[in-house]
Amino acid sequence: MKFPSLTIKDIARSLNLSTSTVSRALRDSHEISEPTKRRVMEYARQVDFKPNRIAQSLKDKRSQSIGVIVCEIANTFFSQVINGIESIAYQHGYNVTIAQSRESAERELLNLRHLTSRAIDGLIISVSTETSNFDYLNQLHEKGLPIVFVDRAIDNIDTHKVILDNYHSAYTATTHLVKKGYRRIALISNNESLSISRERLKGYRDALAEHGLPVNDAFTRYCKHGGMVYEEVETAMKGLLGEQMKPDAVFAGSDKITTGTPHPRARPARPHRLLQHRPHRTARPRPLRHPTAGLRDGRGRHATAALDDAIETAPLQF
């Protein structure tokens, strides 16, 4: 049932003001005197006035809504990022629509088309590991849709990117393993088409080289779906353990790969010990003390603040 709501015309009639004056007063326009603004705002509070968002969006050519696409909401990393996104979006009056790609390029494209058909004001996205064709995102950017990338970005789209220092994190993680005495360190990473995978690979290789260790190409494996498909992680791990010279440590390039990697202790017949290490950590399967929750939430907040700036300065043509 639709209930009748108070309109700007009703307020204007009650206060004996023009509708344009009331409208400007409600928007805190500098064209209206402070006493008139206070009078209008006080009356609006008394009668519990709610602006008509649909009419306002048609007038302003803005929907006050933003779209968010991540691989998986259940992923601890992205759930914390979303928490940060929503906290800032709420402060700025945006509604948030969240979609999951499940690391599928096809599903990501469907989500993009659905969100843009709903006339979102801007988009925050972490591209799926399966995506290699970015034409649609390029088209949206060229049309003027404000876009902010989180964690996974596209190099040739010149826009805001809130990302981890992937090179440094991989370099540090590999160095940590070297200092622990491991010499045959393998890497299991996301799809090699992603910039984060290339950056982490470079950090991993540079750390090995700096410590005088050989870079063995057979020790680098990729997961096209970023760990979402257990079988591909298992295949990568089995491939490493099938090498004549087996690794004694594995650097897992993401949370999902780590949680999907078969635990080495599940293979008692193997004579050597294997250690796993990852750049940022989730709460499963083995709790590890690492204060990253605030950092992840912060990435979401920074991404939303950047998107709000982009929306405010974007030409109203999308």
C-alpha cells in the first residue's frame, strides 16, 4: 500500500513560501537566508518530511546509489572491505547494491550490466580472477561512469585504485620464509592475467634472487579462479609435490588459495615438512594473530570516499 506523503508544495503552502525557496532551503543553498533555512528545516522535522528520492534523482540525474562487485561476500577480506564501504556510503546518503562474481567473468559481466541498468552513480569493483577482457569496463569508464578498483585493478583504466603494495608484501613474505631457513620456496598465485599476480611474482622472485636462491619456474603455479575451485588448488599443490626436487615451503598468493590448499600434514608418507605462508590472512582454517581487519575496512572506506569525490566532479552524462 502506498501512503500519501508530504510534498515540498505542502510545506511551501503552510509556510507561505514559494516551492523554489523551500527546495533551496532544504538543500542548504547559499541563496536562502539562514533564518528562512532554519524555519523550513524546523517545520520539515516537525511534520517528518521525507524527500522524494525518485523525483530528486530525475531532477539531479543521480540515483544516490552505488554498485559494488566482489568475488565473494563470505571472503573475510571482502566482507571487511564491504563494511568500510557501507559505513562511508551511509554517511554520504548512498544506497549500496552488492553483487558477487564468484570469480566468474561471465557472472561479473551480468552483474555489471544489471547494476548499470539501474542507473548507479558509481561503481566499486574487484575484478574476478577469470576476467581477461576488460572492454565493457573500459566502455563504462569512457562513458563517464565513476569507477574505483579495490585490491584488483586494471592497469589501462586511469581511475582511483585502492590496492595493497603487492610487490612489497610478496617480497616480505618470501624473505620471512628464507630467514626461517627454507630454500625451496614455491608460489601458488591467482590468475596470471591479474596485475596483483604479476606484482607478487616479481616480489617473490626478487626476494629469492637477493638471497642467492635460484628461481625455479616449476615452483610457480596459478589458479585461474583464485582458489574458489578447490580442484585447481589441489592440482597446483599436487604438481608441486610431484616435482623431483620438492619445495619445502609454499607462499600462497591469497587467502582463498591458502584456505583451499590441502594441508601438508594430510600427507604423512611425505618425508619432508612443508610450510605455507600468505600475504593477508583470514580467520580460517588456522587462527593467526594479524591486525589486518582495520586495514581492510579502511580500504573500503578510502574507496568509497574516492568514489564520492569522483561522482561529485563527474559530468552528469552517464
